[in-house]
Amino acid sequence: MNDAARVTPRRRAPPRIAIMTETAGWHGPQLRRAFRRRGIEARYVSLARCAVDLSGGVDGILMPGFERRLPEGVFVRSVPGGTLEQVVLRLDFLHALRELGIPVYNEARAIEKSVDKAMTSFLLHRAGVPTPPTWVTESAAAARAILMRECAAGREVVVKPLFGSQGNGLRRLQAGMDIPDAAAVNGVWYLQQFVPSAAGEGQWRDWRVFVVGRTAVAAMIRHGKSWINNVAQGARCEAVQPDATLRDLAVDAALAVGMDYAGVDIMCDAKGRLFVIEVNSIPAWKGLQGVTSANIAEMLVHDFLARRLSPRLEAVG
């Protein structure tokens, strides 16, 4: 046997995944266990600790834990807040990884579209997904005129931060009230027609439908302590089996904003009409996991590997 015949083929290193998160929290270990069960190592990485280094990084990127070889895939669990420049840079890292051919789940563009409520509303409306009438303006006079017109018609208006989550900073405006000042909204008024609860005042609730790929995999009703139904604001979760209408609406909303996975918030008004209120690109699922038997982390990892990572690994051989 010659020397060439004795050469053992070099085994490709097992794939490694970066979970972008500032703290492991509850969700991180859920994902790591799901990856580990498939023989894949997953490491936590803080976007705030990544850097651009065109002289010494791997393909111009410095990523803690991946100094010699960038990950084969990235699962985005959080994008930390900060100054505009800091947030843009952190999203730039995700864009750069995509440019290098590394699957990012969800991609930076989807995250950008969903954290910007104005763009989310626009995309939902453009796709024909029912969402409440919405107005976004830098003009205090225009915002005040919208409020007065809506109140004159017997409706209420909700003012939301353009960038925000977990129900923080929402204000419900009724007749006789004024818009918040410019400093309170960072110079941009995002106004949305208030959706009265189908169950009546004081019986606040909405649906959170969790979409993975193109499938609504789990759902719950959130019973709010107030008209804000977020779990972070004290809402109580109740398991529910969504009907075809809810499932299709949630999937359509996720597709409209270009997401791999999403938490879609849906409300029903007093006339029985359904409206998509928000589409979350980095949704928490601890509350939902507590009321469903489906293993959501397993579903996320399965979809990520099947649709995004496996095709890349096959392409690079």
C-alpha cells in the first residue's frame, strides 16, 4: 500500500452556533440543550463585545469565542439597546455575517423592520394584513389634529414609542386629553387607533401566536391586568388552540415582515374583527412554554437547522 492510500480523510469540524444574547437567562439554556441534542455546540456571544477589525479579525470580524473560525450559523436572541450608533453597529455585525454567507436567524433586516413600529405597520398594511389605522408624524400639530378627529368620532388613540417593547411607554388618549410633548416621544408621534376588547371594557385580552418557519406552532391568550396585555405588564397566560384564521393571519404577518420566527400579537374588536397589533422578531416564549406541551426551543432549532444551516453546510461541502 503506498503512502497516498494510507492518508486518512480529514474530518470536517462539527458546526458551531453563536447565540447572540447579553445574558443566558431562561431562553439561552433552552436553545443550547436543543442544539446539543443534535451534536452542535452553541456558545453565547454578546453583540456589544463584537468588533470590526480589518487587520486581525476573521474576515474583518472579531467575535468572542470565535477568534479563529466564525460560527456556521447565528441565532439572535437579543440585540442590546444603546445609542443610535451602538445599535446600528450591532446590527451591522449581523449584516456582515449575512454578507459572509453565514445564516442569521432572524436576519438583521427583519429585526430592523420589526423594531420600527412605523415600518411594521406599513408592511402589514401593504401586504393586506389587517392592522389598526396608524399615523406616524414629526408634526405636533398633525398629531393633535389626528387625536381630535378620532375623539370627535368617538374613538380613542394609543401613542406608542416608535422603538419599544413589553408594553412600556404606551399611552391611551381619550377626548379631552392632549398628545405627549415632543421630548416624551423623541420627536416622533406614533398614533394607532385603540382596539376595544371584544369582551368589553375591563376584560382585556389578546392572542400571542408563535410562528416558526411558515407554521403557527403554539398560541396563548394573554389576559391583561389593564388594557396592555403584555406578560411583562402582569398578564395571565392561558393555552389556546388557534383556529385556521388565527394561524393564517399570524403566518401572513410574519412573512410580511420577512421573519424566520416571530411572536405575533392579535386582537379582536367589539365587532369580531381581527387585527395584528405587533410582530416581534426576538420574542420571548417563557410564558407561552408554561401553557403549551410543545417544546418551542426544539421547534426553533429544528427549523433553523433544516431551512438555514443544512443548505449552507451542503453548499460548502
